Amino acid sequence: MRRTALTALPLSALIACGGKETNFSNTDDGNNVGTGTTELVFTPDPIVIEIPDTESQPFTPGVSYSTPFSIANSGDAALNLYNVDLADSASGVLDMQEVENKTVPVGGNREYVVVAALQDRTQVEGLLRVKANAEGWQDARVRVIACLQGECDLSEDDDGGGTGDDGGTGGDGGGTGAEDSGDASDSGS
């Protein structure tokens, strides 16, 4: 028979982690990637998902269609993608799997997918959020528009936002979201 003995630890040993000697910092210096500059190239901008509505393929509410987008690094230092997700999923019409902590090497490219399932013939607009270590992309937004083919209005709203800002992350990770094309190595990222 095996016996286990429990040793009582003094309370001070249990709270030793709460000392003032921690090395945490309140500064945001997550943009250190060594020497060189990163340059993020995002295509297309805006992302447009055109839903077919023809005689041979009529519009069907709730059917999903997708469009890829690409993030490339044309700089001379590694590009860190801290977060790529939907800041506004247009009340759940848009979906993608959240991407966190990926590295795009110099000259590399990553491709992801946004999915839309229109419930009616009304155009919707959401926002994709990109957080990266490239100039102008620390917390940037890219418009995502889902519309019937040939009926897309690409003019920007006066308020600069999408429709139905729900703060959602864009989905449940159920497989209809982002796909990593594998063009950039995932080792260590």
C-alpha cells in the first residue's frame, strides 16, 4: 500500500510569488524583431465576398461562400502577426478562425479565408482586425463586405465602421474559418 504525506507549508511560502521583485513591465515593447523593418502587404483591401445570384445558381439564404486574403512580408525583418480576427462579424454573418502569434518570414506570405452566409439579399459589412509589428498595422482594420454578385457597394460609410459591431471574434473555430497556406514556416511561432 502506498502512502502519501502532505507537508504543511508556511503561508509566506504560498504567497512568495506576490513580491515586488517581479520583472513585469507595463510598457508595450512587443515590436522588437531585431534589426530591419517589417512591411505588411494586405490583399485584397477591402475583402469582398460575392454571393452568386444567377439563373443557374440562385441565391440561397444561409449558404456559405468564402474569399481568401493574403498577408505578405516585403520588409527585411520577420513580420509577427499577433492577432488576425473579425472585430465586427456583421451580427454573425461573417466568420473566420482567429489567428494568433504567427511569423511571416522575409518574402513570405500567409493566406487565410473569410466566410459569409447571407440570410437575405442585403449587403453586410464587417471589420477584420490585424495586429502586427509592421508600421501602421499595430491595430488596423480592413473592411469585409458580403453582397450579391454584381450588386456590391464599395463606398465607405460616413461613420467608418461596419454594420452591427458586435465585438465578436468571428466564430467557434468549427472549421469554416482561417486556413494557413503553409507558405511560411510555423516552426517556433
